[in-house]
Amino acid sequence: MKIVNALKTRDVDGKGIFYYLKRDKELYLMLLLPIIFVVLFKISPMFGTVVAFKDYKIAKGFWDSDWVGFQVFLDIFEKRDFGRAVKNSLLLNISDLLLSFTAPIVLSLLLNEIKSVRMKRINQSLLYLPHFLSWVIIGAIAYQLLSLGNGVINNIVDSLGGTRIPFLQEDNNWLISYLAIGVWQSMGWGTIIYLASITSINPELYEAAFVDGAGRWRKMWNVTLPGIRVTIVTLLIMNLGKVMGGSFERISALANKATTEYTTTIEVLVYRWGIEGGHFSRATALGLFQAVIGLALVIIADRIAKKLGEDGLL
């Protein structure tokens, strides 16, 4: 009855919800597909988190497996691989956040200074391209360029009389290569939002800065950066939720047997425990732990941003 009354509720113009549904039916039909996608692949799988609190056995089924409460979480917290995975996830993702988050900001500021529209479009197209490559392809390219034995770059170094560098065959070098490749893959695509935000800045602010004698660098620092501050804060809050996550495909594409120090992360551990080991309860509990920490970080960052005078996210 409450739902019916809500549907019959009229706005200030005296028109009910059915009027808008009929008027914009094409738009609502277009919206139907993404809603179905979210429900099927984002919301409905959340019911599977109950496996984290059960001793899940395939033979017994989803609901008939024995309920064990938080025992699965206590078990994974005692695993040595868990501590290592958390440490590596934080190291890789925080380092990646510092580099891959700031690189698009700097790049968008530089692209905005290009006066030639044609040159700007060419640069943007070339910079967007890596985003559309799968990590399998990127990993293959990386090994063709950076491998110790027959990599293109090491061949050039060797031909110049230098010493071959184990870019992907030594742990610390692998970490640097991992971060550098991530920046290259993501920075072009990340500029889209920032460039869109820059276009909304009032041109009169640049004119006023020019009258005051400001050069290009001063305009970027005093006009452009403050103008996109809200966008930066919003994206930073959203990216903080991924600090405990990471990309399994990225690590899998760049990993090898010679470098194992940093390749055990939460995403990799979920795959090993769940897919390879068949410990579905353990893998689900680890994934749930990861999601809860990510949500907590987003909420905390949002509260801090609001206390500092920003709009925040929630």
C-alpha cells in the first residue's frame, strides 16, 4: 500500500511518477540494461558472502554446509601468507596510488597547455591506446623489451658496452618496472576526467591571471589546479578503496619464478586458495575482508575530506 501511495505522489507541478515514466520511456528502457547488469553481477553475488562463515563443501551445497561463524577468518589471519599478502598489497597499491594517481593530473595539465588542437588530439589518442590493451599483451610486450637474455632494451645496452639490467628478473627491479608499466598503461586514460574538468573552469580567471602578470606555470598552479580540486579529491577517495585490492591480471602477466618477493598479494591469494586449492570458504573470507577494509577507507577518507572543507563523496 505504501508503494502504491508513493507511486501516486505528485510533485509540485501536480504530475505523478507515471507521467515521467511515459514521457521518458526511451531513457528508462536504456537504463534497464545497466540496472539488470548491476543486479546480476554486482548485487546478487553478495549473497555468496555467506560462504565465508561456513565450512563450505560442494557435496553439501551452498546452504547445507556447516556454519562455523568467524572461525574461517581466524584461520586465515594465522596463515603466514596472509600477512605477506597484506604487506605486499599495501606496498604495491600505495606506491601505485602515489604514481598512477598523480601522473594523469600532471599529464592533463601539460596537455591543456598544447595550443594546437590537432597536436593535442594526436597526443591524446596515443596516450589512450595502452588502456585498451589487455595485461596479457602488455606483459608480452614488457618481456620482449625488458627481459634479461634477449630484451630489446638490454640488447641496446649490451651493444653500447653496458651491463644487462634484470628489469623483471630481480625483485627490486621488478617492483620498479611493475610501477612504471602501470603508470604508462593508466595515465593517458586517467586524463579524460581531468581534461573535462579543466574545460569547466571560467576563462575569465585565466585572463585575470594574465593581467596580473602570471605565466603558464603560475596559471596552472593558481587557476587550473584549484579549479579541478574537487575532481582530484573525489577520485582520490574512490581510489583509496582499492588500496587493499589490486589487479590479479597485472601481477599474473608480469610475474615469473625469479621474482616472488612482491607477487603474493590478496588478489593472488584469493586465486590460489579458491581456484587452485578449492578452499572456497577461505577465499571468500579473504575477499570479504578486503572489501570491508576498502569500504572503511573510503568512508574515513570522505569524513576527513569533509572536515577539511571539501564536498566529499557520500
